[in-house]
Amino acid sequence: MPKLDVVPIAEAKIRTPGRSRAEVLREYIEFIEQLGDDQAGRIQPSPGETQRTTMRRLGDAGRLSDKNLVIKKDGEAIYFWVKPPPKRGRPRKIFQES
């Protein structure tokens, strides 16, 4: 029969490898929040992680933080920046005197 022990949840979290999706997304959101208006971020996938996974997580984090991201890849590196919001409204009329 297996042996069953009750342990505190903090100990279980420390001893088990891997991070939850929420923790990873929180980390990506922090990266995005650090960017200024004229800055871009560069990220490289961790070992065992694909570029596609990293790009998907960046997109998910951008949507969760209400930021419209531009995500591009260059070889192994992935670049991302916040896309500025479009200008709204109609341009002003310019009256010409005749």
C-alpha cells in the first residue's frame, strides 16, 4: 500500500518542478510593463521551449495587459514593442482664402 503524507502546500510548490501558466504570464506582463514608448524588448526562448511558444505567451500577456504588441522574430531572438494607438477622428479642415 502507498504511504500517504500530508505536507504544507508551500513545501509542495517548492519541491515540484515547473511553473504554472499564470506565473509565466505574470513574468511576461512584467517585461511588457517595463517598456517605454520608444523601447523594444528582446527575448530568447529558454532551453526546451520553442519560439512559437514564446511568441504565443507574449501575445497572451499583451492581451491580458490591454497592450497591442508587435512581435517579430530574427533568428533565435524575438523582438516586441507596444504599438501606438491609432489617431482618432477626422483631420482638421484647412481653409484657403481666395
